[in-house]
Amino acid sequence: MRKIRVLSAVLAAVLMTCLLASCTANIGDPDAINDYVPEVMTVTTDNGVFTFANGEGDTAILVKYSGKATTDDHVVIPEKFNDRKVVAIGDSAFYHLASIVEVKIPETVESIGAFAFAECTELPSITLPDAVETIGKCAFEGCTKLTEVKFPASLQTIGDFAFANCTALPSVTLPASLTTIGKAAFEYDTALTAIEIPASVTTIGPLCFYDCTGIESIKLTDNITEIGPFCFVTEKSTLKDKIDLTGLDPEGYVAKYVAAIAEPTPETEVVTEAVEPAA
């Protein structure tokens, strides 16, 4: 037993010596330093200053972008950071950057965070990558010059207030993959002229098209199982007569919802504003 203990002590000493020698050899070795990747890192590129966070596995999340100019800023988001695939635009990443006039999002991105592009008041159009399934709360809220949105075929959820106050947006083509449209998702989009809800949608949140005064036609389907209050009304009237009931089951949920839409009154209390993101 004594010999075994002595042998173990000798082996431990040898291992410790080897480890110390290895660490000493790596002092000043740039490769050893580069092996370390911090959880959050800010990098400066020709396209501006980006802050990334490590995601799961070999992925990364764009946490923040700092504009490279005060006006006319064309942003190209890199698809990789430290050999990690950029899969998400984080909450408030581009919030309130009025300098941005163009954003190119890489095909690697799968989700758009809350307030990601909110109040980007000079942004005229956006194309979302094919992999995006979720658009977060207030993601494009207040983009008042936005006139074109290209939705991906994979999109499943449009979050609360996602395109609220996009007052120049004339039309949207919602994909057949979409299942949920959140609260007030398109409220105050007064330039919208027509809405066609795809058969895949089952839920439309309250206030979804509130005060969209320019709408002339609305098409719904019987696959919808939930529509929130004040979805098809304006501050002074309703959009009831703009809804096409052709083909809908007259005894079904949707037809009955439409029939029950009431004119707003002075006593009607409607809370419509999104909460500002935390500083």
C-alpha cells in the first residue's frame, strides 16, 4: 500500500510539472490568447461598430450596432463572428438609429428581437431572410418611411406592435406559414389599403389593424379561432364594411365576430401604445 501511495505522489508531481511547463511555454503566444473568446465583444468593421454575444454552440447574436455615420448609413450585417454563425438580431440592436437607410441581413439570421429596428425613421424597406420564424415585439415600430417588407416563407409569428406606426407602408403580403399576428401589430398603419389573412393564421391579436383608416378590403378565413377586441375599428368608426364575408361560414366564429363589431363611443377606452424599451 505504501508503494502505491508513493507512486501516486510521483505521478501527480510529474503531471504538475508538465502543466507548469506548458503554461510557461504559452506566455506571450498569440495563438494561446486568440483561443479565448469573450462572451461579449465589440468589433469595428468597414460597416460600422458591432457588438456580438456568444450564442449556443457555434452561434452568435448581434447585440448592438453603433452607426458609422450621422446620415445615409448602409449597413451590412456580417454572417459570421469569430467563426460563429450570426443567427439573431438582438433586442434594440438598431433602436432609434435614424441614420440607417439600408440594412442587409444575412441568410443565417433566424429571429428578429424586440425593438430591433424600432424608430429607424429613414429605413425605406427591409428583406427578411428565409430562416426567420419570429419577428419580436415592436421590431419595426415607428419606421415611418418603411414602404416595403418582404416576409420569409418560414415566418410563423409577428409580435405585438411589430409594425405599428409604419404610416407609409401601403401593403403587406403575409406568408402561408404565418400562424399568429400579435397585439397591435399593424395599428396606425394608415397607408395600408388591403389585408389578406392567409389560411395558416389562427390568432389575430387585439388592436391588430386599429385605426388603419386607408384599408379598403379585408379577407379573413374560417381557420381563425381567435380575434382580439378593437382589431378592425378606427378611432371614430369601424372597418366592418371592408371585411369580405364571401365563403365564410355564416354561423362560424369569424362571421359572428364581424357581426358583433360595434361602433366606438366617447366612453370607449382603448390603450394602444407600446412601452419604450429599457435604457
